[in-house]
Amino acid sequence: MTDTAVAKPAPTPEAPEPGPKTSWWKSDAAEPVRRNLGLVVVLILLIIIGVITRPELYSDPTWVKNNFFTILQQASAIGVVTVGMTFVIIGGGIDLSVGAIIALAGVWATTLATQSYGAGGMIFTAIVVGVVVGLINGVLISYGRLVPFIATLAMLVAARGLAAQISGKQTQVSSNTTINAIATTRILGIPLLVIILGVVVAAGWVLLNRTTFGRRTVAVGGNPEAARLAGINVKFHTMLLYGLSGLCCGIAAIMLTSQATSAQAAMANLYELDAIAAAIIGGTLLSGGRGTIIGALFGVLVFSTITNLFAINNLSTEVQNMVKGGIIVVAVLVQQFRYKSLTTLLKR
Amino acid sequence: MSSLSRRRILFGGAAVGAGALLTACTSNAPQENTQVNTDNEEANPNAAPGQKVIIGFSAPAADHGWIAAITNNAKAQAAAYSDVEFRAVEAGADAAAQRAALATMIAQKPSVIVMLPHDGKELNSSGLEAMKAGIPVVNLDRAFPDALAYRLQIKGDNYGMGVAAGNYIAAQMKLKGVASPIIGEIAGIDSLELTQERTQGFNDALKANGMRVANRRAAEFTADSGQREAAGLLQALPKMDALWNHDDDQGIGVLAAINQAGRNEFIMVGGAGSKAAIDAIAADNSVLKATVTYSPSMASSAISLARLIGQNKGMSDLVELQVPKEITLASETIVKDNAAQYAKLGF
């Protein structure tokens, strides 16, 4: 349904189309809305499947509310990571090290030495470790001229190694009640983890759509040479993007540590793939220059809802991974189709 | 441990370079790994110092608390004997690296080799090579297919673990008078043979009691994956009677998810026997009521038996004059009443 909306080109200034309703819907401003609508449809479909397969669960309003929050809570840490990842991908890069940065930040924040400084010290440590490691990625890529894929792949290996070294390969239990309470606290009935996700998504949306930083990110990702000629310090900006991704990882590390009441070097396994996949099905182009935060959030929610749907139906993880893979392929195919149809229309 | 925590040093990642420094202060190695009282000569004639034995040891780099405990236990046990010289080599990242490391070790001619192979099938040739060179091989936990490749094999019982958990849950359910209990299972990494064996044992034991698993989720042996899968399982089963979690390390996350969901209407059984789990069972303040062992104490036993093999002695309680060829440890069930006895075996 979203594709038919794009099939007609946006009205040109020379010949404005009459009718205010249709023109907004087909305008460029509505493009993200149209794109996200597909994901909303998928989400609704998944929930309908859940209702059909487990009607006895969905007939209990308390359970439905709990389930809604469970899905959001399980999406919270990966959602925060995906916001950072979306910025990096829009800026023309990729960050394969996010899972490893979470593990390093989580492990560093839960060492006995750090825990002795209390919750503030733990949060500070996780965020500083995340930002610093992210900036190291950025420096290697911007100034060391490493391909992002290689630089962050190297960081993936190195950061997990350092995390294993620091933790002595043990699971480090967090004995800090304030940190552990993050996962159990509710404010006005809404879990704190969900609120953190909401704040990060809102901040990401404002940063991308309402600030020069966001505009520059799109410009750098769309055409770095043009961005450079337009006076943007492309190298510095790229470095900041990886720092931003690292910051998100630091926040996610605290959220995940709180949920698991512990941290270890193997935590957040394969988060990089989940975050990239969520960003892509949310409509972010891997080649950079285009993407939305809200789309990425829907991408994360789709995955989290699938996990929930499979859990309540006692289906195995293998089938779940196959379905996930299928959704990624379909989402990218739809994107390509939309792009092709646009370009052929423009050629006419 | 508290003395370490008081050692306040620079924290917070002023630079990643400080990592090594931090590591030194935060090592979580258990303080006491000696698990058998070895200097009580009256009780055990074998404890008396004898002929000097050089034990070569090789285990994979630890990626999990259990493997870390294997290496720590072996080291500590060897240190308890005045007549044992312990030589450990890094097994490296994979089977090939471990083969290379073992080739070097065989050339040095230790009295006995104790190894936990990356993979029993892939390290079979190294076992054969050592045996051919006249060095007895003690295989820890991952069996060689070839009986000529080892002098002694000591391993845990994954199937038995599942059976022990199933039997405990069945007995508890009968005690409570629950006729058809709703049982959940949180497994480890599903592609591993050991996970499948554990699940098989669990299912068989439940089936014998006319029970079955209502929902099974597979985690990844990590706390955060345990939390994730448990959160899903708890949503799937709004009312549950019993839960078996395969691994106590991931159980930290499973217990966290249970607390976060505010659930306590069921009993939970753990797996492997970590220190945290044993402490929780003893304290009896959570849903965790039991854990079934797959104890890394087998590394301590392996070192003790390697010493006896090196000294040509048998096990004092057995009539035979030599150490047996195969030992499969029984999976034991730790509950509140016997938790104190197991406290020192936790990892």
C-alpha cells in the first residue's frame, strides 16, 4: 500500500496539484510516514497472529498490559543502540562493535572497584567507556582512513577481549540496588526502561531532524565530497557520529546490566546485527544519506514482538531467526523496488 | 573479596589503557579452590608425599565461569600436593592451536597429561600420540572416541543432570499434590550436544512421572540472554508450577527476570552448581530451591587421580591397585538441607 502512494511523483512547483489532502500525503514531507506505515501494518499483523494463536492470554487485560510493557522493555536496550546505529549508517558508516562496546562498558561498570563508587560511578563509567571507545572507532575511520567495516570489526574483537580480560571471564554480579532497580522501577505505571528508550528516541529524532548536526549527518552520508565542499568538516563529524553510537552503547550497557543484574564479556551477543537489521527495515539506506529514527524504532519493535510471539507459542529460536531473516530480506526488497520505481519515473 | 573492593583506584575509563591496571584489581578468581583435604594422612594413605609427578595441563581459554573454574581448580589442587609439579599450557583459540600446544608438551615428557580438549574427536590424535610416547592421558569431560587415546576419562553427566532436575521437580509436584503441573524450561545454547542431552534427560524423567514441559526457551549461557528468554517464558506461562534452568550463570538473569515480573508462585531448579546459586538455595529467599550439579570439581579430582597414576597407585577405597579407566560423575541435587556441604564446590 505504501508503494502505490509513491508511484506518482511529488507535485512539481510549476504544476501544483489541487486538493490539499492528497498533496500532503504524496509530498516529500509525508515520505517517512508512508514508509513507516508498512511497519505498523506488520506490527498489527503480528499482534493479530498472537491474539488468534493464544486467545486465552489476550482475553486478560492485565496480561495484555504486562505483555505490552514486556515487549517494550525487551526492546529498550537494543532500541537505544539502534538510535546510535541509525546515525552512523545515515552518515555513511557502519558500527559492528556496538555489542562489544556494551560488553566492555557493562563489565567495566560492574568491577568491584567501580561498584564501590555507587550507582553514579557505575553509570559514569559505562558512559565514558562507551563514548571513548566510540571515539576511538571514529578517529581510526576519519583520520586513520580505515574502512568502517574493518575498523569496527577490529574493535569488536578487541573490546570483547578487553572485557574478558577485565572480568576474568566471570559473570560480574551487580550488587548495587539502585542500578538493579532501574529494571523494576515504574513511573506513573510506565517502566523506567521504556521511558529511557522514549527519551533517547525523542532526543535522536530532534537531533536528526531539527539541528544542524542532523542535517550535516544526512549531507555527509549522502555525498561526503559535496558536504566537504559545502564547508562541513566531514572527518570531525564522522568521528562524532561514532562517539554518539558509543554513547548509546554506554546507556544500553547500564540498562542491560540492570535487567540481568550482572555483566559479562559475552553479553549483548550479536546486538550489532540486530541493530543494523532494525535500522535497515526501518528504512535507513545502508549506503547512507537517508533514514529515520522512528522507522528504526519500529524495526526494533517488530523484532521484539516476533520474539514475544514465538515465546508465547513455544516455538523454537531457529524458526524465529528464519522469520527474522525473511523480514529483513522483504523489507530491503520493498525499499529497492521503491527506489527503482522512483528513478524510472524521474527518467520519463 | 572485600579487601579488593576497598582498594580504590582510578576508575571510569580515563583511558582504555588503564584497562590492564583495573584488571589486576578486579580479578574475580575464587580464593579457595582446594576441594579435597589432602594432608590428612590417617584418613588417606595416598595423601603421603610420594614419587615426584610432573602433570602437564591443557584447557581452552575460559569464556564461561565453568571453564575458568576448571583451570583454577586444577591449579589449586596441584598446589596442595608437595610431590606434584604443575605445568599448564595455553590451549589457544581452537583445536588446532591446542594440538600444537600439546605436541610441545609431549616433547617435554611430563609424567601425566591432564587435558580438557576443545573437541574430543579433534584432539583424539594428540591423546594417541601422548599415550604412544608412554605418557598417560587423563581426559577431562570431552571424551575421545578412541579408547587407546586415554588412560583415564573423567566426565560429567549431562543426561543425568536433566534426569536429576526432572526427578526433583516431579517429586516436589507430587509432594504439593499438583496433578498436572505447568513446567517451563530454559535451556542453554541449543545447537550444543550437551544442551540436547540435558533436555532429553529432563523430558525422559518427567515423562516417567506422567509430566511434560509446557514451554521451552533456549538462551545462550549468558545472564542477559537468560533474562530475555525468561521474560518471554513468564509471559507465555502466566501461571507456572516449576522451572528448570540449565545453567546457573545464565540463571542470574533468569532470577532477575522473575523478580522484575514479580512472580513467585513456582519453584525453580538450577544447573551446574555455581556459588551464587548454592548460596541462594541455602538462604531460601527466592524461587530457586535446588540445583543439579555438573561440577568443575572434576578438575580437582582429575589432578588427584593423575598424581596416583603417576605414582602407580590405586584409589584407596577401591580394591584394585590401579585407578579405573572411566569415571562418570553422578549429577547431584543440591537442596537447602545439603547446601552447606556443597558450598566449597561452587564456582
